[in-house]
Amino acid sequence: MKIQTLKVCVLSFGLLLGISAESQTLKIPLGQQGDQHIERPHLGMSKAAVEAKYGEPQDWTEAKGQPPISSWEYELFVVYFENDSVIHSVIKHKAVKQH
């Protein structure tokens, strides 16, 4: 009985190796994921300064949690605030058409 169990384990392991050998990983270098040179708000800017420089946001989320975190959405990036100060801004991902 132990030999059959061993055969099943070896066969299963062989199948797993065969399947994993066929898989592919697509790696996209960070510099090719989008335009990293888009000007966007920097750490510490006030909401008034962001609005003066970039205009009114297209959309926003109300402050939630403690400390209160809110976000403003622009065409190319999203800005995150803690109270009245920028804590982060993120470039929006744009899907790349594959050939």
C-alpha cells in the first residue's frame, strides 16, 4: 500500500513540475509602467495649495478614520490627505493594449 501512495505522490509531483514549466511571468520594469514624470502634489501641501495649482478635483472622498484620511481624484493622479495636508499622491494606472 505504501508503494502505491509513493507512486501517486511522485506522479503528482511530476505533473506539477510539468504545469509550472509551461507558465510564464510577464515583468514590466517600473519605468515602463507609465509616465513617472507627471507633476503632482507633494508631501505637506495644503488642500488650498493643491486646488490653486491643479484646479478643482474631478471627484473626492470624504475624510474617514482616525486620523481623518480623504482623497481627491484628478485626471492623471489621486491625492491623499491627512486632515488638510498631502500625505501621498499616486499616478493612475493606464491599461496598455496588448498586441
